[in-house]
Amino acid sequence: MGTFVVKGGHPLKGEITPQGAKNEALQVISAVLLTPKKVTISNIPNILDVMKLIQLLSKMGVAVAKVDESTYTFEAKNVNFDYLKTEDFRKEASSLRGSIMVVGPLLSRFGKGFMPRPGGDKIGRRRLDTHFIGFEKLGAKFNFDANESFFTVEAKELKGAYMLLDEASVTGTANIIMAATLAKGTTTIYNAACEPYVQQLCKMLNRMGAKISGVGSNLLTIEGVSELGGTEHRLLPDMIEIGSFIGLAAMTHSEITIKNVSYPDLGIIPDSFRRLGIKMELRGDDIYIPAQDHYEIDTFIDGSILTIADAPWPGLTPDLLSIFLVVATQAKGSVLIHQKMFESRLFFVDKLIDMGAQIILCDPHRATVIGHDNAIKLRPTVMSSPDIRAGVALLIAALSADGTSVIHNIDQIDRGYQNIDLRLNALGANISRGL
């Protein structure tokens, strides 16, 4: 499963460029199934989840060509539906949470889609009802074989419909958008997710010939078209990685410049870190974080304890709450971290408590952090990464600790962060990879 050996306690310095956005990649790469024409996508991160999806598409019959280290072309002329009925497809697709994103494009273009129950992080319930309820409203018939854990959707013809989503699911919205692009008539999606990832998907589809309006809002209108063409698309920088680097700089007293961050697409993220007392400057499209010995958590106007909580965009992404939590352990002051979406995502705090952090886990969704103000350093320890985001939070904790820590199960980190050990070592970190 792989191990990181981390020698912490040393400040880092230098420039780092964020990878392409993982969550966007899983959506737009799946969208190539909507057309037989060539689609070129650049700034693709070389991470496990994305490479697994590309490999899955290749096995499905999509012609995939690597142009350079981060650019691929895709041509879905000859999709092999026989492969979708094989045991190999079940194995490959079930190991990847993002595999659910191929169902909408397959249903839209070919009238049928198959998918085993997808895998991914074990962070709590991640229901798929929004996806399939949306497909049903477009006219598809849905079946779930509980014995085989296999989903099937079929439709002779998809027809546009009005729908009010039961939750503003990012992947659910994206999947329904892709299904609706080739449907007959007009589809209206209210309570749609409007994250930059979804906006990017819509912009890409519009360049391919789709007719999607309301992009960037929670009310999308999609006029179905008969076919889509090819296009070129570049992924945004990964906002989760950018937030991780901001937190890393604060925890390790490091002077770091994060290059080419696409600042307008970061939303509330920078200001949320500023409320923890972290200083930063916008220099062009770069974020400069100076070395800080101390950072103090803000309070609400009435003096009550600050709460940092996740919310649908333009609220704070839940993928960064693990980072906020670990950064708060060395701040001055206290903060309540409220993870509303996933009931198992805060369970990694026991590892931080072992390292000497002062954290009270109030319930599965809330944790109160009492910062040390760097008066007491975290202790090195041996731990295991439970999921992508908690794994990086633990890596940041290990880099701030005095001594050598060991992190097992780093495949979870590799799923979302490209060569994170090599890139941080270039800034002065001491991370070695073992078996």
C-alpha cells in the first residue's frame, strides 16, 4: 500500500504550481463519451483516480492518445458495450468513485448505461439517488440489482424535463447535465450545483455544440441538440491542492508562492484561511504566503467562537475541512469545525490527538480545536491515511512535527495529489517513499 517517512520540523521555501483539478477531470474526461469526435484535454493531473478513469475509457473502446505529460486526446467512435458486461469492467469501475460519471454520457448518446456500485473514500454515506432520479425524470428506466450491486439505466429516447434536485450534488448535477445535452426538448435543473467544476463542464459542452444557459447559477436550462462535436479544454488548477498548500505554509512557518491559482475560481477559500489568521498576498495570479511564527483565529462579531463549516458553492468546499482542522491545531485561539456533508470524515482526529493536538470530537460532524499557538509542537507518530483529504492533512501535521513520522496507506494520498512527495521535497521537505 506504500508508506511515507516524514522528517518534520523544517520550514519550506519556494514556488509550487498546483496540478489540474481532480474533480473537474473526472467530469470532463467522462464527457468525451458524448461525441465520436476528437476531444483534447490539457492540464490533466497524473493521479491514480484520473489515470484509472482514462484506462477504463480505453478498455471501453475510446481511442486515447497521450500528447504530453498532461495532455490527452480522446475519440469515442467505437464504444464496446460488450466490455461493459464483463467481470473486468465490474472490477475496474467499482474501484473508482468517479466511474459513475460515465453513466450520463452513455445514456444520452447510446440510450443505455451500466455501472457497478462505485468505490472511493470511506467518509460516510455517498448516495447516488440524485443521479438516477434525474435520469428517470428524463425518461430513463432505472434498475438496481442488489445481489450483483449493479446499476442499469435505459431509454429509447430521453426527453427534457423540469427537475428540482433533492440536493445540490456536484457529480449528480454534472451527470444529469451530460444526459440532458442530447435529450429531446428543454431540461431545467433547479438547485443545481454551481461549483467551478460544473461551470467548466458546461463551458466545454457549449463549445462542443450544447446549449446550456445559466452557467454559474443554481438554475440551469439545457436545450437538447442532436449531436456534439469535438473541442479543446484545459482544466482549472486544483482548488483543494491550493488550499492544502496554504495550510502547509502556515503549519510549517514556510514562505511559499503558489503559482497560477486562477484566483477568481477559489471563491471563499482564501478569506476562510485569513479568518484563521493566515496572511497572504495576491501577486498577479499567484498567492504569496509569508513565513509566520503565529497566526490567530478570528471570532464572530459578538466574540463567540468561530465556526468553519462546509456548504454548497459558493460556500466552503467540504474537501478542505480536514486541512482547516489540522492548521487550527497550531493557531492561537479556538474554532469549531462543522463537517455537515459526511459523517465519517472527522474520525481521523484521533491521530492528531495522538500527536498532542487539543481536539474535542463533539459528534461525527463537529470538532472543536483549541490551538497551541506553536507553544507545543505536534509529536511524530505512526499513522495510516484513511482517505485522500485526511491523508494530506496528516502529511501536513507530520511535516510540522519535530521528528520522524510514518504514514501508511499512502495510495489514498496518491489518488488525489500528483507526486506530492517530490514536489514538496523540492521546497525543502524531507519525505521518502517506502513499500
